Amino acid sequence: MRNHQKSFIMLGFMAVALFTSATAQETNKSKPESSLTSAREKIVVNIWPGVAPGSEQWKQPETVIGSVGNQRIMNVSAPTLTAYLPDPSTATGTSVIIAPGGGFVWLSIDSEGHDVAKWLAARGIAAFVLKYRLLQVEGQEPAQVAQSASAALGAVMRNRSLIDEYSKHGIADGIQAIKVVRAHAAEWGISPERVVLTGFSAGAILTSAVVLQSEARPNYAAPIYGGPFNEVPPIPQGLPPIFLAVAQDDASAEPLVTRFYDALKAAGYKPELHVFSAGGHGFGMRKQGKSSDHWIDEFYFWLESLGLTRPTK
């Protein structure tokens, strides 16, 4: 069995385990969402005018399980951007669009979304959490939806070609999100030439797919513990600077990330790669007392090296 086939099987098992854990914790209490004195009120915008193309017949209602700080969202059919805009006195003009992970059947919206956005906004960077479309799964109650999602993950574990079907709407939403952020640049106090796209796990698959196509590339990209899932496509010309991060003990994603890094280097690019000694898969903003806890600091230092943490002139 090829390495990337093994990787996705392991990723599927991890996803099912995480989903089971999230369901079990649905009634648990968690810390209230922290406030930011240096960020303005959140803004939520739909990224498509009207119904998102391709999902006109979707009927399943959006479902949330877990408590604040550990929420999972399923059956997204109306994709949105939640904007965390920094105070104008600290704003840099840089923006980061954040695509959470979850195997394209749910979104780990807090640790890989809102928590990242709040951290960035506190440092003068406008952050946008992308709630992108997912595979529609059946169920009337949250537990039933979770069970259907686990079954969907099992199906893709048996047939990795299904990832193309699972991911296509989310990738379209990623492209559209870049267009929306640039269209609102003046309103939101950002530069249309300083748009960063980052994503985690499945969100990293989305990020790499968006950066490799040509319709509306971001100016910078940062896939975190993920990359092109099936074969790496031919690397095109004109790609932006790319930041990659993964834990060495992440058997599901480490092969994908290093393979993408090698392909970019072979094509003449100079991607930045951080392989942390420990952290596993899906570390996001969770603190585990491991070196991967500091991935976001390394990401910020990378932005700093590119001049993106200083205000635009």
C-alpha cells in the first residue's frame, strides 16, 4: 500500500475518534469565548450572493455539536466568512483567511478557526474564519448526523478517490472567499495584495488546491498539517510564498506535507517547512506542552520576515 493511502486511512481513523470524542463532550462545560480589547466586533458575511452554486437542492440543516471552545459544525450549505478586524490603531493591512479541518464532513471551528483568528486580530492582522461547504450527511438529531458523518469518513477510507467529491464545494468556497476579501478591502482596512490563505488538515487540502489553481490565488499560503491528498499535480508558475507546518509524529499528514515541500522545491520554489518533534494530528491552538504549541509563533515570524506584520504605507 502506498504511503499516502496509508496516511489517509490513519487520518480517517483519527477523524472518527475525534468525532466520537466531540459528541461525547457535547454537554460538557467549557471556557467562555475570550474577549479582545484590540479587536472590533465580529462581522459575518455570506460569500455567495443567494444560494451557493451547486448546492441548490441541499436540504439538511446545519448542525453543531460540542460546547463553545470545542464545537464541530456539520452540513454547512451557506458558506460564510466571520471577520475579526483589528483596532485601526494596530491594523497592519494584512489579512488571513482560515479554513478549519474536519475531513470535509465537519469543521473544527474553534481550535482551527476562531481561536486562530482572535490571536491574529490581537496582533493587528485581520482574520476571517471560512465556514465552507461540506459533504451533506443524513440525520434528524445531532447524534444521528455525527453517526452519518463517521460512516462517510469510513467510505472515503475505503475509496480515497471520494476526496475529490467531498472537497469540491469547499475548494470553490475558498476561491470565492479570496474574491470577497479583496472586494471588501477598502471597507475592512486591508490590502488586496496582502491576503494570506491558511488551513488545517482538510482545510490544508483546500488551501493547497486553491493555491495551485489559477483563478484567484492568495498572495501567501500556509497549509498546516496537510497538502495535496492524491498525487501532487504539476506545480505551476507564479505561486506565492508558502509556509508549511506538521508534527513529526503525525503519521497521517507528515508524508503529505513533506511530499508537497519536495515538489515545490523541485519546481524552483523556496517554501518554509517546520517539522515539530511532537504534537500529533490536529493540534491547532490546543496547548499540549509540545513544540507544536508554537506553530503560530513561527507562522507570525514568517509573516514578519515578509513585512506583513508592519502597516502598509
